[in-house]
Amino acid sequence: MDFLYLDKRIAVCVKPVGVLSTDEPGGMPSLVRQALGDEQACVRTVHRLDRVVGGVMVFARSAYAARELSRQVREGQFEKEYMAVVHGVPSPTQGRMEDLLRRDTVERRTCVADRPGKDVRPAALEYETLAGREGLSLVRVKLLTGRTHQIRCQFASRSMPLAGDRKYGAAEDGCGVALWSHTVHFIHPETGEKMEFIQKIPDIYPFSLFLNE
């Protein structure tokens, strides 16, 4: 387990691609407990990453910390930024996306809805295009809401699916879904200190095209 920060209240670590965020056998809380050498340790998920997404994650190590971090998530004080590689070039190269999203629980997909309705929720993000290579763009994304598959759905709905994301229309790119949890900002639940953690993009395709950016 690659810990970026650890104290009695929180654990900040790097989630590997392919591992669940939730507390079940083989999930991140279980792996954190193993790394701590205490199978009974309190390790609670306060925000999630898709199984196919890796990068920075924050876990609470007490009930109090879990409540406080969850409050920050609800109130927008817990900020998350991602790096994504998308097909095409966003236009404009920097901006904001706002949509109504509906979760299809049967197909396990998120869809853009054309009107408000049951199970339809607003979604917003900000993005900045950092570089382009070989028909792909490296994009920094700041989530303003936290809907399931939000980034993947919103870019795909604009004909810019993430590289490797066949669920949302990408071709066979020879890679996994090109989405990485790059930065988190939050307030330490005990000390009140402003915390920031950054994990650079991995040296794997297609992120490797942009490592010198």
C-alpha cells in the first residue's frame, strides 16, 4: 500500500486500478487494514473511485473523521481533480459542463437526460485541456458534483469518450479507462489544517504520451 499520509484520523493512499473502493474482501479498506497490520482497524470510505480508476483516495480512521469528511464532501469543501485522456479536442479548450444525469441500474451506465425526472440529478464539472497527441487530449477535470461515472458520461455525450472506455463508446484503444484521481483538497477533520495531496499520472499508455507536459 502506497501511503501518502497517515495519522490516527485519516489515511491518504494511492488506489490501484482494478480495486474496489468499498469495504469488502479485497476492497481498499481491507487492504489498508492489512497494510496497517490490524484487521480490526477502523477504516471507512468517504468518497469513491470506480474500480477502473486509480489515484489518490482519502479514508477515515474514526467515526468522527468519517462524519466530518462526509460533511465536507456534501458541502463541496472536499475537492477532487482528475486527469483524463479523451478522444478529440474539447472546444472550447477550457470550460464547464452541466448536464442532467440518470443512472441506468440495469445497464450499469449513466446517461444524459433531456428533462428533470425521477432519479435524474444535476451534474457539473470544470475542465482544462493541457495537451494533445495522436488525436487524444490530456484534460484536467475538477468535479463540482460527484455522480456515478460522471466524467465518463459527460465527455462521451459530447463525442469525446475517454480512451479505453468501451462502456461509453471508445474504440479498442489497447488500454484501460484513462481516468486518474490526481489531486484532493480537504480540511483535516481534527486539526482544521488545509490538506492537499497530488499523485502524478502513471507511466502507462495513454498517459505516457503526456508525461513531459
